[in-house]
Amino acid sequence: MTIPSSQIVPLVAIVMKTKALIAMSGGVDSSVAAYLTQSQGFECIGCTMKLYHNEDAGVSKNHTCCSLDDVEDARSVARKLKMPYYVFNFSDDFKEKIIDKFVDSYLHGKTPNPCIDCNRYMKFDKLFERAEILGCNYIVTGHYARIEYENGKFVLKKALDNFKDQSYVLYSLTQKQLAHVLFPLGGFHNKDEVRELAKEQGFINFDKHDSQDICFVPNGDYAKVIELHSGEKQQQGNFVDTNGNILGKHKGIIHYTIGQRKGLGLALLEPHFVCAINVNDNTVVLGKAEDLYARELLANDFNWISGDTPNGEIRCKAKIRYGQIEQPALARVLESGCVRVVFDEPQRAITPGQAVVLYDGDIVLGGGVII
């Protein structure tokens, strides 16, 4: 397979020094990112982050979890590319910054996005510390996104493959970080091209399936992990309608998120959805489909990628969940630093704890956490 110039220009254009630390998950994306980086003349070091212990995920110590298989796959690729390879134990930091925050958010009726926090605190924080120790000037990951330098600023852009684009989970990147990050896969038009390249290189994981689960919730049982780490047994409470009338009993607020319809355990005459979670009185508010829609939201902990906070109202597009298509909106920074986003059209299931990310065309302006 010939690598189109659109896939290698981002690397060539910003190379200043040639040592790079490759974050290798064991999947095909990061493996191909390693190959592409090395093929551009970088001196590469591969690494995998050990982020949690079996017990943190509610898995037996004696069980061979998928993370060990991932390490072996990453090691196999690094060996084939003849690059040094390390496993970094970040499990203590991961528990504090990711798992504990995940648990606390659910206990307070929010729905967190731990993958965003992992990028922020692990890949582009702790990993940068290790890169500096190893003398690496760049961090390389298999994310589908692009970094370009325009008008004296680094800009984060969507990947050419809209289906695989991961810019939404990268909104916390700063100018300093973008100057030392490479995303070699951002110029690919589809995942099949990446797998073909991996197959040509003889990588053991060329046809490995993409991971869909949160890594420390391997079986999708969020409640089990939350109860394990909080030490709290969830208390039953009332399902209520939008007028406060009791509809039945729920099994604990951690089992629900805004927009949920299935798994309520109620026999109602028409479909009902979770519209709100009230921690103070331990109630879950159910409503009809139309009750889920709203036009505006507030977000805090906002990061503007340019480093400059805009004045006044800005016209943009915004998305409130990973798989959503960006929607036209107006955004304004309030005196508190929070950002109010008002959509042209009502949006379904705006969820506290999730991220809202703003775009100008294919450029990511920034993002924050919905409150």
C-alpha cells in the first residue's frame, strides 16, 4: 500500500527533533501510528500504560484480563519495528484521576466521560513526564485527528474520516501540548486503509476488533464498579413524573442516565425516559420523549485550544456527545468563566457530566463539562 502524501505531511511539516514516544494500546491504530512515525525518520520508543489492576475492575486476580493480551500485542509490534518498549505503571494516578472521579460523578447523578479524562490526565500529562525523562520531544498516539500550524497557532482539526474522528475527546489539549503531539492517522480516509497497512507490515493485530468498553468496566457493569469503589450499597428511591407524582421504585441512581428508556422495570402505558436525576431526594424523574429536549446548556472547566478566551458571542457548531453530528449554536463566555451554549434547535438529552465541544468548520475551538 502506498501512503498518500496527505497522511505524512503533518509529520514532516513540524519535525524539529526526531525522538518520539509512541503510546501503544495493543490495537491496530497505535501500531500503525508507530510504523508511520518510524518511517518518517523518528527515533521511536514504544510504551503501554498499565492503568488499573484486575481488582479495580471487579475481576479476579487470577483472571488473565484483556490488558495483558494488549501488552503482548503492543510488545510484538514494537519488537517487529525494532524499537525499545516499556510498560509504565500509572495505576495509582489512574485510580485517583479517572476511576474515583467516575464513581463520584455517578454518585452525584452525573454521567462522566472517563475517556476524555484519561486523555487529559494520562496520555497528555503523565506520559509527557515520561517522555521528558526519556528525552523524547513528541508524544504519538493512534487518535484520528489532525494538528496543523496556522497564523502562529497550533490548531486541532477533525480527522478526514468523519466516522472515526476523535477530536471530541481531545478538546483539553493546549498550545504547549499540541506543539509536541503527533496524530499520524488523521489523514486516512477510512479504517480499512489502516488495517491494510498493518497487514502489509505483518502486525499480529491487523484484524483486531476495536474496543468499545470503558477499560476498567470490561463487562459494562458500571454499578458493580461504582459500588466496589464507593463501598456504598445503592438505596432504592422513587421514580416520579415531571409533576412529582410517584410512578414506582428505582434501584439506585447510579443505574440511570439522562435519555435512558430501557431497564426502568416499570409497566407504563406509554414510553418514558429518564429526564433528570435528583440526588438530594433520591428521585429519578421520568418524562415523555418531548421532555428530553432543551436548547441551551452551561459548561465549566472550559478549555479554549487557542489559549485565547473569546469576547462576546461566537457563532459555531457544537456537539454534546461523541457520536453526534455538530449542531449550529451560539456560545458566550460568562463572567464566572462558564460558557453558555444556545442551540438553534432543541437538542435531545443534554447530560450533566458529558462534554460539549465547539467547532468552527473542522477546527476544534474548545470544550468543557456540562453542568
